[in-house]
Amino acid sequence: METRTSYFNEVFEEPGLVRKVYEPLVETIRGIGSAAFSEREAAARGRLRELGATFPLPDEPGERERVLPADWMPRIIPADHWERISAGVLQRGWAINAWLADLYNGDQSVVPREIVESSIFYRDRPLPEPSVPAAVHVYGPDLVHLGDGEYVVLEDNVRVPSGVAYSESLRRVGQEIMGDLFAPYEVSGISGYFAMLCATLEAAAPKGVEDPCLALVTRGEQDSAYFEHHRLARACGLRLLTLADCYVRDGELRDRSDGRRIDVVYRRFDEDYIATDLPELEEVYANGRVNIVNAPGVGVADDKAVFPYVPAMIEHYLGEDPILKNAPTHSLADPDEREDALDRLDDLVLKPREGYGGQGLLVGPEATPDEVEAARESARENPTGFIVQETLDFSTHILDVNEGPDSLDIEEAYIDLRAFALPAVGYVMPGGLTRVANPGTRVVNSSAGGRVKDTWVLLG
């Protein structure tokens, strides 16, 4: 058995030597054999389609949607690794919430004012009372593993982090069709996330509200994440609505179907949706008569120019050292730092401050000279619109079995981890969505052709 591993490979210690934690999994897959495993993959793909685990492909004529691109060789995270990850993720979530409360309702001094006020996500108005303790109830940071249990954060996602329903679908289908892979292990369950999400939404209700009415509000079936919206609403007993399904009366938000007052909106939309489709909701929210999760305005913490200051938030508000490090990140606002970074842009990663989903991303070592030069010129023209990060050699994982019962596919690809945390109730789902890049690139987004793996967190 061989691998072509160059960096820290999660499965192999060295070519031909499987890491101890993966040995039972590898042996089980060997026993199944390549042909049978391929049959199971096809069955699993069909089951994902039955569940509706798809997303639209607007740019691909002839194919309206794509089944979740699953890789059925799971990722395993040891219990001690997870203990550190979950503690570090919650620490970041609590610190970000403390900073947002101070930013909007206090007098923060951690992040330079010019960075805050130049963010397109900043709202120059206070948070209503229900949002102050935890403006971010649902938090989804992206992490990478550098090896030997060292995990670092690439970015914080606090606006509308997504992917948890895909994780749950992978686990459900894997247990149905690949159940014998689980047999040698004690794997943490993930379905408890739904009860904890419901609890965090209930905790977000305005003061004095008993038995709050909770609604997940979406733009509708045309939203690329609608599968997740539908799944979360069904699993948590939430009303699934669009803003067209709502109206405002007597200073309250109500459901058109029965007139019921809505107390908590779990928003799965960008903030402009309120302005265009139900602007009256803004006043209801400002008056504290409904809470919105996550709160409008939290996107400033997603701004990549704010990202370098999260460790300082932890130290300032919690009085603690950061458990998880940031990926090394540099501002382009300072002229000296800018020229140094742009001179070596072919070794760095350039990101737009407000970008998400890989939009506008340049990975210098993987780009052509023309692409690097074009990005360099864009950054020089608008230096405050970008940040740069050091290019990390983060961990890789092997892809599916396809070469017979006595060998594993030696192809490897970079992976990251989208974690799912609920800071207000102190919960991190034990697992997450492992995203897999195409071989040869570090870009893990599904929109860029990447895949996803189930993430097993071991018990004990």
C-alpha cells in the first residue's frame, strides 16, 4: 500500500503505514472490496437524492441541481483533538459576541475604528436588547489541521453559516448503507444539534415571552441552501416562512397563515432581504418585539480585516490566551506591509474583505503569473479591500477506494473543517462538515468542485 503524501496526511503516517486510528476502517474497506464499495457509493448517492440533499447549479445548462458530492472515506478526529477544537471554537464565539455587544452598545477599543467603519457589514445603530447578550447564536468557523493536533482558524462565519444539514445527511446515509464502517468505533452522535439549536432559539426570545413562536425565514426554494432550511425547520419544529409569508401589525411580526405572533426569526438570508421585502420588520426588531438570529450587523465580525483581532478580543474580554490560533493574516492598509506582501503574492493567499464561498480568492502558489499580477494590481488600487494570509500546508486526506480490495486510492486532497457551534448554550456539534478540495488545490468550496466527508469524533 502506497501514498503520495507530501504534507500531514490524516490516514497515513508515512507511505504504506496507516495511522493506528484508521487501521480498523482501512481493514473494513479492504474486506468490502472495490466493486462492492462502488455499488454502495451508488446506493448512497441515490439515497442522498431521495433525501433532497442537493444544491442548484445555475451555471450548468441541462442540469438544474447536483447531489451532495460525498466522499465515503470518513475523516476521524480523536477525542483529545476534539476537546481542544470545541473549547477553542466556543472561546472564539464568546469573545466575538462580547466584542459585538461592546461595538454596538458600548465603546470597543480592540479593532481600529477605521477598519470597523469601512466594513460594508457595519450598522451604525445599537443592537436591540434581545440581541445584546449573544448577537451570534449560530457560529460556523472554518479550521485546518497542521498536524499533531494543531488546528488553526482560517475564518469566522457568523452571518448565516450553513452546512449542518449536509453533515446530518452524510451521517444518516452512511449509517444506513455503510454501517459496517462504524462497527469498530464509538462515534459521537450529531443529531443532538437540533435540540440544542431549538434551545438556543428559545433562549433568544424577547424578555417576558413564554412559549416563543420560532420561525426559520428563508428566501424560498430558489435559495441554494433551501434543503438545509427545510431540514432544520422540520427537525426543530420551526415555522418555515419567507418574508412574503409575514406581515407587521401593532408593532409585531405575524404569520399570514394564522396571525400568530413570531418572537424569534432564525434568518437564513442576507440583510438586504428585509429592506426590499418587509422594511417594517426593521422597526419591530429595533423595538425589541422580535429577535433575529443571527443579528443584523454581526457581519462586521466576518470582515476579514477584523479577523486578525479575534485573539485580542479573547484576551480583552475573556482574560484568556487563545486556544486556537489564527492563520497568519496581514493587512494591506499599511504601505510598508502592503508592498512586502504584494512582492511575494505568489506565495500568499489574497482574500477580499467581504468575500465568502471562495469568491475573489487567489491562492498564489496555485495561480498563473497573469492571475497573480492582475490580483496585485487590484490590491494596489484598493488596498483596504483585501487581506492576505500565509499559504498553509494543512492536512490532506485520501479519497475513495477504487483500485481493488487490497489497495486504497492513493490520491489525496486538502481538507478543512466547518464546525457548528451555538455559543449562547455552550454547545459544539461533535463533528462537522469536512470539506475536500480537488486534488492539487487548496480551495475546498463545493462551488469550486470540492467534495464533503462525514466527520467522526471518537468517544474516549
